[in-house]
Amino acid sequence: MESIGTLNPSMEFDNSQEGELEPLIQIQPRECDLDQPIAVDPLHHDSIAVLLANQPEDCPVSGEGRELVAATAVEMEAVAEVACGDLHEPAMGMEFDSPDAARAFYSAYAERVGFRIRNSKSFTSRVDDTVIMRRFVCSKQGRPTKKDPFDLTKKRRNRTSSREGCNAMLQVNRRENGRWAISRCVLDHCHPLGVIPKQSPAVQKKLAKKPWELLVSPATEPQQSGLGPGGGVAQSLLEYFKRMQAENPAFFYAIQVDRNNCVSNVFWADARARMAYSYFGDAVVFDMTCKKNKRMVPFATFTGFNHHRQLIVFGCAFMTDESEASFTWLFETWLGLMSGRRPVSFITAYNESMAVAASKVFLNVRHRFCKRDIFGKCKDKLSGVYLIHPSFKAEFKKCVNECESVEEFDSCWRSLIDRYNLEDNMWMQALYAIRQKWIPLFFRGTFFGEFFGTPKLETMHKFFQRHSITTTTLRDLVSQFDKAMAGQYEKELQSDFDANHTRPVLRTPSPMEKQASEVYTKSIFDLFQEEFAGSSGFLKEKVADGVEYMYRVTKIEDASKAYMVTYNASNKHITCSCFMFEFSGILCRHVLGVLIVVSVLTLPDDYILRRWTKNAKSNGLSCEDRGLCQRNSRKALAWRCNDLCRDAIKFAEEGATSAVIYKVAKGALQKAFAEVLATKKGSFFNRPGKLLFI
């Protein structure tokens, strides 16, 4: 097994080696009804997937071109007329019976092309005060309302805006004969076309299924979901896993039995988990917080967070045996499924068996204990101290979280022990002995993707509570968990869409802030924006000159705590003593302030962590990958299949944005498939030594 990746200056997660993965989706040629909507749940996407669903007949919503104002009965009739007629583009001189009919025509056109419209200006007659002009514009027309970015006395929400200055519009004027004609028309847009519709119950039902179940299947083929009846709980679970693996080879499960051949531990992961790990597997948490609920089965997960800081799952397990051997088996099984690519960091609860197993399996991986878990255990171990000394808890957390150096931490810890007479407390002695495994000071130079001062990431225990998953049987738990995770995937899709179709409001005219708003996702940009705004509250004093500049950065109102920032002008390498970039993945306010001082107006490429960007899930082809795709081994075959599946899903997303684009995409796909078959047939008959009999 080889390491999954190391942190280079740009701190990227090395996912160039796909390993021997099974094909994610088996693609088979089939006839497709053009009138039948198709729902696609992507395993890989650079842009948001377009999910189509059947709409009620009495509802005039129009897919991704959904209008911002409810349609009237006249509009519905006009839409029906347009749908039955030829597909026209707006043109100068086209006439309509009413402005509502013109709007319905433009709305139907917007639906086919892939954008939204809204009402704009209207003029009335000076003679009889009736409307003589109506204008309809793209929903992205105009610019966000500008407010004073330097007025810090007003606290306002950092709302995003969909306005991008698009000039697309249609204007109709009333003629003397009473009909309405197009007088102005702009068809060009300044933004990508194609938006996501509101999910209907039919789409939500499909999202609750596995990725491979989302491909349209014949009506005669029954759809199965959940666990079927079996001889027992374990047998029912095994039958379910076998069926899932038969339907899709990318589904994986493994079972560990004890000496009596009874099931002790079970592990499984689907294609989504494996794909998510290839993008966001740099920081992994082994979560067993569901044990807090005594009625819950021993459920464990390998979790992480995506580029929106949302919970994602890399694999699940039922652990009835929590010995060192069991954890070693589980970690090795999971790592083998992920092609032996180790994460950068690995977090577990404070458990000696887990720690020993992690040290054996995750070589060269920075392992630490969960600080939240240790603080939770302190409530029990130090309950008497908490009760007698109410101020101890706050001082204890301050000592753990705010110390900047080893000397400062040791001094603060000794002071705490002496003040509360804890010299003989065995728990405090044990915590100090493992300080390098849980005190943030000692692992700040390793990427964990956490941000101090922000809401804590959700644990699996909270996730179960939020989705009311309280069952005690394996069968019901797997079924409920799958449905809850389907909601998580939908939430990620919506966040991807929002990131690509909205623009955050900037506080300053700085090109660096503008660059960050275009690169980062909204959640990460909000964190960056706070750091960027906070950089103005620090003084920067140059203390060393030469090849490397060194600055002493202190707060304006408090110069007692200083941060040292080093900048190399030749290679634009910059570091800070707070290690925020190394630990969290974005530059701190101390570095941002120094960059402005040295006239670096944009973020250096090496300090934009790809996993936090909008394009985190778009992979380029590395040199090693290009060499692998030329081979004919089984590993190369699986890699090529996976790579084509990703491209096919992206193709489906773009091709389904409108009816017109769908027809173009369908034709191109059929042509490409015919060329592949012809090439495959030609290569077969042209093999060396192949005899042709005519």
C-alpha cells in the first residue's frame, strides 16, 4: 500500500492513482422515449446536475426555466399554443394578442434554452393611462445594489446575488391595431445557460435510491429498495448487500466472523463513498459517536467534509467487537477499498485499541484524538472539579485552544494544576501524557480542514438525531440512513448550483477579494472574507530584510501577542507562525495583510487549496494517468472505464439542460457510439495474424 498523498506547497490531495476500482456504472445501449423524463444523480460533476421530473398537468412550471412570477390562465394557454407549434426564437416584428401572450412565448423560449425571466419596465399612455410597452429580461439582468463597504457600523447579512449584468431581454409595444409586436430583442447572455428546477416528490423519491438505480429501467423490471425479509437480521443484511453488489459491481461489503463463525463486524461502501474519497479524502474522521445512544446498534462511519464543509461518508460499519484486531481489520479493509491511498490526517475517539490499530495501518498519517470526545469524557472524569470550581472549565479550554507555543502551554497547564490542586489526578496526568495527540498546538502544521471560531462540523450522532434515526435493528437503520444520505447528496448538489450561479457581495474593491469570490465556494469564501477584512486591524513591522522578508504582525489595540510572517519574494513562499494555512487550508489575516504591504494583489496559485474551490471535483489527467490509460492491464481497464463514466455523467448534465440541447447531445452520443463500434470492429479484424475469409 502506498500513501494517498502528502502536502506540497499547494497542499493538494494526490488522487492521481485510481487503483483497481470496478466500473461505477455499466452503460448499455437502449431505446429512449424522448417524452419520458430522466433523473440523473451524478457521481462526478463539475457543474450542477439538471434533475428532470414529471410535473402535474395543472401546474405550468417550466423546468429549469421556471418563471419568477406565477403564470396566469392566459399565459398557460399561450404556452400550449407555442408548444404545439414550431420552436421559434424571438425576432423583431413578431406579433402577439396580448403582453401576457408575449411573456408566455418568451418564457417557453427561456425554458428550451435554459434561463429564467422576470418582468422589467413598462410604459403607460399619456392619453388614456393604458400600458403601451412591456419589457421582460433575464433573471440575471442588472447588478447587485451597491452599499458602502467601509461602513462597519452597520451589520448586514452577506447575501449572494444572481445578478450578473446580463443584457438578454424582449420588449413588446402595442400597435394601433391592438396587437403587440416585438420592438427590441437581445438573445445573447453573459453567463452559462441551464438551471436546476425545484425538486418534485418524484425526484426526491429517486434521490433516495442508489446511484446505479437512477438509470431508467424497463417498466417491467421491479425496483427494489431497502432490506428484504430473511431468516435473521444478519442474514437479511447479507442478502441486501449481495443484491446491491449484483446490481452494481462498485458496491463493496466485507464481513468479519468470530471463532464461532458468527458475524462480529460488517463494513460496506457504495460508489458515492469511493468517489467522494477521491476528491475529499485528505482529512478523515472515524466516527463512533452513535454509541452515545444506548438503544442504537454499534454504527461507525468514515466521514469527512466536502468543499462546502458539509458532512460526507466514505464508508460504514457495524462494530460489535471493538478489539484492536477488529479495528485493524476494519481499517485495512477500508484502506484497501480506497486503493491503498492513505489520508493526510486521521481522527478517532480517545481509545487505545483504535490508536494502536491506526498506527499499524495508517503509516505516515498524522493521527490524533478527537478533542470534542476528550472534553466529553472530562465531564465524567472531572465532574467533581466542575461542580466545585465553575471557572475551571473555561480556563481549561482556554489553555487547550489558545496557547501559541510549547512553553506557553506548559506554563498554563502547570498553573491550572496548581490552582485547582490536581497534582494527583490520574485523568489530568493521562491527558498531559498524550498532549501531542489532542492539543491543537502540536499538530498545527498538518491539514485537518478545521477552522477555529466556526460552528463545529456535524457528528454522526447529531446527524442521526436530526434525521430521527433511532431504530435498534440493522434492517431499519440501513434503510433510514440511506434516505438521510440521499438528502445530503441533494444538499451538495444545491450548494454546487448556488456556487456556480450566484455571486457573493464584496466588501472592498480589492482584486484579491474578487479573485477569492470567483474561486472558492460560498462557505469557504465567507471564512476568507472574514480573514481579509480582519487583516486591516493589524500593524506590520518589518524586522528582517534580504532574500526573505520577516514581519512582526500585532493587533492595533493589543501589541502583546505577535505573529511572525516570513515572505520570500523570489518564489512567493509565505508562512505565518499561526499555521492557519497548513491546518485549515486558507491564508490567515496576518499573511493577507503582509501580502498587501509587499504589493501582491492576488492570491498565489500555491495558496489556493483545490479541495476548497468550486472546481474541487474536476480532475485533470496527470502524467501517470496518461501512461496508465495506454496499458492493457486489468487495472488500466478499470481506470479507463471509471474515467469514461465521469465524462459521461458530465455530458449528461450538460446535455439535459434543455430540450434543444438534449437533441444535440443525443445525436452526438449516438454518432460517437457508432464510431467506437466501428473502431473496435476495425481493430479486431486488423490484428496481426488475423485471417479474413471472403
